[in-house]
Amino acid sequence: CTACFTCVERCPKDVRPAELIIAMRGQMVEGGRIPDTVGNALMGVFRQGNPTGLAREDRAGWRDGAPIKAAQEGCEVLYFVGCTPSYDPRGQPVARALARIMTAAGVDFGVLGTEESCCGNEVRRMGELGLFEMLVEENGELLRSIGARQLVTVSPHCFNTFKNEYGLDGLEVLHYTQLLARLIDEGRLQFAGALNATVTYHDPCFLGKQNHVFDEPRAVLQAIPGLRLVEMDRRRERSLCCEGGGGRMWAEGTNLEERLAHQRVHEAAETGAEILAVACPFCLLTLEDAVKAQGLEDRLQVRDINELVDQVLLR
């Protein structure tokens, strides 16, 4: 189970099987009957505030020396970077791209730096309810103390848990594609070049199925000069999960069936698109690995929407 909630979306009786699976995982966590990789991820969150277990002091390294304001100084928009964009070498360029875009648009934003901790979305879905509740309490207190008007996330997973499970009354929670769509509508983002390419878009489960954000990512892509959007058959509510959610990023090798990500990149390639656009760090990693595993590097490249906007942005 990837906690994609396709079962919940399609059930005619409004049964929520995914929640039952999460509850059963909770029993497994309490009994110590979980894969070592999952246990290590949970321990990493507890000790260092991230599932990789890398040092908290390195969390702000994604900035690569760029002068970005600390949210603690006061800001209109609190930019929550998230664990994967903060630490993963492939995710860090995405985090920097969004910072450059917001700077170009004149957005008053700040980051938490080394005080930022895992949002806990995957912690809850791996069954560690106690750790999740601790994160909600500690993160919630910190987020409220900033006094920002909006909270913007790179990851749909962070977006989902902050929006639906934290109770952040008075703080508008946005996924970055929603922010970019607004900035484009307001004329605050201008483009200096064209991409002249064909793109198809993969709907992340925690953005699409679970929060019904379908139009904004497509609006951003269609606003980029020269970019032509083509759709896969399985899209929007019917989008195929990349298989990275629900803790599956830390449970590699636990089954032998065909990987959903492998199916998905073939679906993308069949559209004739040169670019598979994503709006989620997990989707970026799993689908990029799938492109390599399936030998599709010459036909298809996986790019985050942030990267595409940043590539042609007028600064």
C-alpha cells in the first residue's frame, strides 16, 4: 500500500481501506515487526528530524550559499522546503529553483533552516502515530510562531498533512503549483525564452486524488512559452501512483511485482512527450529511476515543474 487512496476514491460504499492498512501498520510498529529500512527511517526522523538520518545541521545546505531570509525574521510566505528537497542531491535543485522563482516574483518569503523538521506525513502512514503526534505539536507551534500569512510546500505530502492534519487555522497552506499559478495570473512571473518541447504531466496522488489540485499544475505548464501539453490516458483522479508514498520509499525490495513507476514511464513515453513533468519530490526520484531502469533516457526526461519555470524565467 502506497497510501495513494485510489481505493478510497473509487469505493462505492465509502469504505476507507487505506486507513485500515495504516492502523494495521501501527500494530506492526508497536510490535517491532517492521522492515529495518522503515525502522531506520522512523529513527532518523526522531533523532535528526528527517528520514535519511542525516545531520540536522546540514538541512539548510540546499541553499548552496544563496542569501535567503530566515522566516524567524518575519515574512509573508513561509517556505517549507521538506526533507527530500533539503537533503537529496536531485531534490536540492528543485528547492533552489522555487526560491529563485519567488525572488523574481517579489514574494516576501523565508525558510526555517535547521529548525525545519519532517512534516510527518509518511511517519503517520508508516504507522508511527506517537511520533507523528509529537511532530504535529512541535512543528505546529513553530509554524504558528512565525506569523506568516501563507505556508508553501515543495512536496504534496507536506501540503497534505499541513492542510488536513495540523489544524493550522489562519495560515493558508499552498502547494507551490498553486502559488505559481496565482503569480502568473497576477502578472508577477514573466518568461524570457521558450522551451519548444512536448510535455506530459503526472498527477501526484497526494496533490490530485487526495486534495483535488489538478488544474493549477497544468495552467503553469501551459503558461510556459513553447511548451505543448499532451495527456496520458490515466490522469487526474485516474492517475497511476508512482509507488513512492506511504513509506514505500524506505521499504525497497519488499515485493517482486512489476513496479508501478515502470508502467508509468512507458505510459508517458507512449504520448510522444519529451518531458515527463512532476510536482512531487518522491515522483521525481521514482520516475527518474524508472526511466533509467527501462532504458528510456533517450526518449524521456523527468523534470519538476519548478525547474521548467526557472529555466525560462525573466529575472
